[in-house]
Amino acid sequence: MADVTVRAPAKINLHLEVLGLRPDGYHELAMVMQSIDLADSLVLRASADAMIRLHCDNADLPTDGTNLIVKAADLLRSRVGLPELGVEITLHKRIPIGAGLAGGSSDGAAALVGLDALWGLGLGTERLHGLAAKLGSDMPFCLQGGTQLCFGRGERLEPVPQQQVAERAVLLLKHPQASVSTPWAYGRCRELRGDFYLESETDFEQRRQALRHGPLLAALAAPGPLPPLRNDLQSVVAPEVESVRSGLDLLRLGPEALAVAMSGSGPSLYALYPDLAAAEAARITLAGELDALGFASWCCRCGGSGVSLVTDGSPP
Ligand SMILES: C[C@](O)(CO)[C@H](O)COP(=O)(O)OP(=O)(O)OC[C@H]1O[C@@H](n2ccc(N)nc2=O)[C@H](O)[C@@H]1O
Ligand SMILES: Nc1ncnc2c1ncn2[C@@H]1O[C@H](COP(=O)(O)OP(=O)(O)OP(=O)(O)O)[C@@H](O)[C@H]1O
């Protein structure tokens, strides 16, 4: 079997609304998520020794059973009842770790898709969706990608057709020393909200309808500015993480952006621009301040897809 190469794109959250607390301890969410073309890549090679081996070019990332790639491979192998299946995976890491960009989730989704192909399991995306949801709330989105409304824990997806999403690009910032625990961010949100949570499914559905038919999706369909973006975790994280505050201020005061927000539970921040050239021009304008504040930065297109097999022989 020839090697299988898979791309694992990152995501940003265009809307992140915490609706309430679920009986399972997770939060009921209403989100809009968008793939971007900053991506990790995985090269998978079948092995005959029933081992799952992972190598990564970023030494900061564990390659043991805590890695979502290894977790995905283990879960898939046990689900199909073939413990003798083995694989050697090489991960080329480009997405900053623990940044709010679902890099780990996307790698896990890429492992599911790549192993389904490598091991010839023929499960397909629907069956893989259920496995992804077990591995993490963001992982189902990472499988599908594009622009999606995400409800439930984040695993209930409603695609926004690509023709209803105008071209845009992002200038993405992350401070190398900053990190945010996602469980902490949700727990802190709960503390600050007190009992101001919606409780009934009727209330949840009313908020979902408001997002489906609200100003954000209407604005996404056409070029131009967006309404102020909502991320309920941003108001929790910003007071506690200086680089989130300084990054948001810098992006707001810099060249006019279509919108500025934190992604996911942070600490990455982004500004949306009409296209890649505008994002790159903004990065050049802000280069002095970005260096002075120690930010790493990326310019990426808002992409149209999630995890994808690389079949054109392009380098991983
Ligand atoms: C912040 C986001 O990235 C926004 O896209 C996601 O909500 C988090 O997605 P994720 O990292 O895949 O989250 P998981 O790995 O499933 O959960 C990590 C932790 O985040 C909290 N969590 C996550 C999702 C959710 N709907 N409610 C939660 O309270 C829980 O404490 C959970 O133990
Ligand atoms: N392949 C992987 N790549 C990156 N992180 C991984 C991976 N496997 C496991 N992890 C662990 O998962 C944690 C969260 O990873 P991930 O990159 O998905 O979070 P994130 O970027 O904060 O995204 P989000 O907040 O949207 O979940 C990391 O801090 C890391 O410890």
C-alpha cells in the first residue's frame, strides 16, 4: 500500500455563543466555524507490526498516547476490531499548539480519514463523524470543514454553502508564550455567568434560529465589513491574558479590518480582510509593533474544506 498524505487545516470561530450547561458537563453552544488554509500535514505508512508510531517535527508536542492522532488511530482500530493493524505517521506541524485553532482536533480528524484510506476500511465520513465526536467537540467540524454552524457540544453541524460565503482572508496572531486551557475558559465563563444560562431546549433553539437568520450569515454572503463578532470566551480570557488584550488592540488600531476577534478559547487573535493581499499588507504595516510585542503572525485564506487526502503528489 502506498503512503497516504492528508492535510489538516486549522479553523477560526466567527461566532462562539455559550448557551447553557448540559447534563454531561459540557456547554451547549451556538457557533460559526470557518476553515483557513493554515494546515498541518500527515504522511501515513502501513506497518506489519501492529504498532502505532508517530513522529513530529515539533519537539514540544508529545507523540505518545496523549496525542489526538494516536488516540484516533487506537479508537479506529478497536472500533473495526482489527488490533493487528499498524501504522507509522509523520506529522509536519504548522498550526500553533493550544492556540484556539483546533490544530490537535484537525490532526485527529486527518488521522481518521488517512487511516480509513490506508487500511482500506471504507467507513466514509458519516461513520467517521461519530468517532470524531467521541474524540473531541471540534473534531467533527475539522472532518467537514468549510463554513459551518456548529451546535450541541460543537458536533452538530449545519453547512453554510460555499457560494453563500464571500472570499476573505485573515491576519492571525499568537504570542509564543501564551496558552489558555479550554476547560479553564469554560469553567471561568460559568463562574462569571452565575446562573444566567438558558435551560430549555426551546430557548436553545430560539438562539440557533437567531444565528441561522441573523446579520452575521447575511454579511458573510457579501464582501465587506461584518457585524461585531461574538466570542463569549473572549470576554473571559482577555482580562487574564495580556497578549490577548494587546493583540486585539493592535488589530483594531491597525489597517481597517472587516472584523477582529479571538479564536476559540484563545489565545490566537485574528483580523479579517477582503483578500490575502490586504491581510499581507496589514501585516507589513504592523510589522514593527508585532515584533516589539513578540507576536508570531500568519496570513491565510479562509478555506473551503476540512481534512483532505493529498492525491496530486504535492509535498506534505
Ligand atoms: C473552544 C472550542 O475550540 C470552540 O471551537 C471548542 O468548544 C473546544 O473544542 P475541543 O477542544 O475539541 O473540546 P473538547 O476536547 O471536546 O473538550 C475540552 C474541554 O472543554 C470544555 N468544553 C468543550 C466543549 C463544549 N461544548 N463545552 C465544554 O465545556 C470541557 O471542559 C471539556 O472537557
Ligand atoms: N496533534 C496535536 N496537535 C496539537 N495539539 C495536540 C495534538 N494532540 C494532542 N494535542 C493536545 O491538545 C491540546 C489542544 O489542542 P488543539 O490544538 O486542538 O487546541 P486548540 O488549538 O486550543 O484548539 P481549540 O481551543 O479550538 O480546541 C494541545 O494543548 C495539546 O496538548
